[in-house]
Amino acid sequence: MEQKLILFDFDGTIADVFPVFVSFAKEEGFHPAPGEVDELRNLSMREVVARLQIPTWKIPFFAWKFHRYFEKVSGDVRLIDGMATAIQNLHGNGFTLGIATSNSASNVKKILNRENLSGCFDIIRSERNVFGKARTLIDIVRRFDVEPETVWYVGDEVRDVEAARKAGLKSVSVVWGFNSERILRSSNPDRIVTIPEELTKLFNEKIG
Ligand SMILES: [Mg+2]
């Protein structure tokens, strides 16, 4: 039987990380005006970086600091409601699941272990370069020896859609994470889902 591979982003897609990101940003001296946080959701990560005037060379440093902060508060990080069920369902239906994340693999594993979901994933890959996910996706596809166009990448940001496109994968955007539905739609993902149950339905019916 042909292997059906579905890859997931972690922050904002599986785990509810937006509140962690906002509290981290505040700790780093970002004090948003009313409505500014909502405004940032309409921007891609590249635009957020430009808006907050973060020099490119500092991005890896901030990513590292964010991983450390995340580690500290990981006990408080919750999964998106309905995602555990969706993941268990897809795994139970024979899909091969993986994670390509900009977070650290240890942070992701810690949370998946706590939620008893580790056994659902065949691969967890961390990409240090915030804008380097396409390379990780290509590596995973090669490792599983499948055709890229049969693989889906599920993510909550415009950069996830872009990475999937660059790697030749199909993309699903979820609207419950960092980016707003408006900007996700403008990035033209193959599908958009508004609740985790739609993910299960999409893969089981359309692809299964
Ligand atoms: Mg994300």
C-alpha cells in the first residue's frame, strides 16, 4: 500500500503557542499598543520581523531565546482543542505522520510525551533557520521515498504555505494559529481548515 504522509508544523498548529509568543515578546521589551497583536496576525513572519525592526542577524538569537523561554513555560502550553483527537484518528487510519518545526525537537517531544501522542509520529525534525523549512520538508520526503506532490504540510503561517510550495508539497492552512485567515487565504494554500475536525475529514475522505 502506498504510504500516505502528512507533515505538521507544531507551534500554533498542534500546540497553542501564540500566548507564549506574546508573553515572550513582552518579556523582550515589546509592549504592544491596543490592537497591535491582532494586527501582527495579518503579517507574514518576514513582515513581523521588519515591523518590529529585528535585524536579520538577530533572528537565530531570538529563536534560541524563545526555545529557552518555551522550555521554561512548557508545563503551561496546551494543545489546540481537538488536535489530539485529530492526530490519533489520522494515525489510527494508517496515515504516516511527521513534524517539521522551527521549535526545538526536545520541546516538541516533551509536550507530545505529556499528551501521549509521541507514538503517533514517525519523524520529528527541527529546522533552526526560521525561513528554512522547505529544506527540511524536502529531506523528510526523500527519507520516506514518496512523491512530494502526495505529501501534505499542515501549518498556521504563510511561511508554511511557502515552504510547502517550494518543496513541491500540498499545503493546508489552519486558521487557529499565528496568522489570520485573511493573510493565509492570500497566500493560496491548497486547503484551509477552520477546526481540527475538518482536518480529519479532509484527509480521510479526500485523500484516504
Ligand atoms: Mg506554526
